[in-house]
Amino acid sequence: MFWLVILSPLVCCQLYYNFYDTTCPNLTRIVRDNVWSAMTKDTRIAASLLRLHFHDCFVIFNYFGCDASVLLDDTDTLKGEKNALPNKNSIRGFEVIDTIKSALEKTCPSTVSCADILTLAAREAVYLSKGPFWSVPLGRRDGTTASESEANNLPSPFEPLENITAKFVSKGLEKKDVAILSGAHTFGFAQCSTFKPRLFDFDGSGKSDPTLDASLLENLQKQCPNQVDSDTNLAPLDAVTTNTFDNMYYKNVVNNSGLLESDQALLGDSTTASLVNNYSKWPNLFFRDFAVSMEKMGRIGALTGQQGQIRTNCRVVN
């Protein structure tokens, strides 16, 4: 399904839907083919690519957000974001971005930014997982710095909804976007460490979260036994349609089967609860709103014009 989204920019205004039409006309096909190839080898990679884009845009350093800073490796003079607590041994998909960048450098060298590759790869990952398609405005440039400390301040599944909302608002988004972008948890997996307190020691009670569906609780306690060596075990964010981008996430939350504490917390606020209920009933409404929120997120702190650079290797500054 195709959604054309045209919005006024949040931060920058020099992004265009046709930015590479003449300089790299095969861009979309190259990104799509490589994302699809990666998905045939690894069913988790689609959700990982979407998360990579989110973790890039939500780290604002020196006013720059969607600038591919998340892709930079540590050097003697630069401390990157890959080893920040929310990212270490968690975010993945870097090799897919490398492969796309390599193909583009052969076809249209020094033309397409890593930030635009991340944005397009996220869109393709959703679309190829049976989710919505939306037009992506392009023309982002790549940053030359990164911030581990800012990456440590990414929204956490353990934070109260009001804290998460405040972080969204600080990026130019709204409370509605929290409910919408949380819908990305309709595919992919989470490490047990991100929700294990709900299973065994919710809020320090020594008991499980009373709001968690009993049968899901039982299954999760088997997947994530109460011992340290299970922290990196994986559980699906949506156990019903794990690899499909749909509205099942919202149905799960309505049925007290949201995996993360922050997922279930959406029912505790009247604004987000209303959205959850609507999206659980109307998948097309979710798809439309998700496309809008993704474009808004993709504009956060984007560098344009002569700002930044076009990296030739996404892992290092030129």
C-alpha cells in the first residue's frame, strides 16, 4: 500500500523527494535489492534496520540527528555511539549498510549519503515486511562527529511513559508519535534483559507484573529463566506475527501481551490508549500514521546543503 506523505519540515527544509533522480537514478532499486537479499538470509534484519535508523535520528549532538553518526566506528580521536549502553551488543545491520554503500559507490560515487541510505533501508525493511510504503525526502548529509553520552540517553523500555514522551517532544515530535513509532515493535526481537524484571521482580516486588497475560508470562519465563546467563536470550516483540509488519502489536497491547514495560504503559495514558485501541482495529490507519511519523523522524536534525559530507565509507569520516 502506498502512502504519499508531504509535511512541513521540522528542522531542515532542503530535503527533496527527487534529490537523486538524475545523479543516482537506480538508488531505490539498489537499496531494495540489498535489503531483500539480507532479509532472505536473516529474518531479524528488517526490524534491526528500522531500529538502526531510529537510534541514529534520536541522538542529537550539536543539533544534528539523522546524520549516520550511529555508523561511525571508534577511533583514537572519536568516541562513537556503537558502545553506548542501549546499543552495545544490540544494534545490528551495519554490514547491510556497508554492502549498499559499496554498491552505490560503484554506480554513483561520492553521491549518496550514509544518512539517506539508513533512511531508505528502514523504509524498504518495513515495506518488504508487508508494511506501508511512503515517499522518503532525500538530501541528508553525513555528520563528522558522534556522541556516546547522547546515545546513552535514548528512550529506555524501563522509563515511565512521561519520560519517553518528553524525549520525543524534545526532538520535535509529539505524544502521538510515541504510540505510533512504538508500533515498530510489531516485528523483531528483544533481549531478555529488556523485560526480565516484569517476569520475576516487577518494581522490586519480587513478583511478576500483574498486568502481563498469564500464558505469555509462562512462556517468557521459560525463554528467559531468572538467571544472568539468560539476559541475551531473545524473545519476539510480537509472538503472533513475528516477522510481519502489521497492527498485531496493538492487538497484543490491548490483550495485555505487550512485551516491554513501555509497550504496556501506552494503555495507562488516555491519549496513547485511544490510539492503541484505534490501531488495533484499523491497520490502514496505523500504516498511514506510521508513514507520517517516520517522515517526521527522518527530518530530525538532518544536515543539508554544504553541511557535513558524503562519506565514502559509512564507518569512518572522510
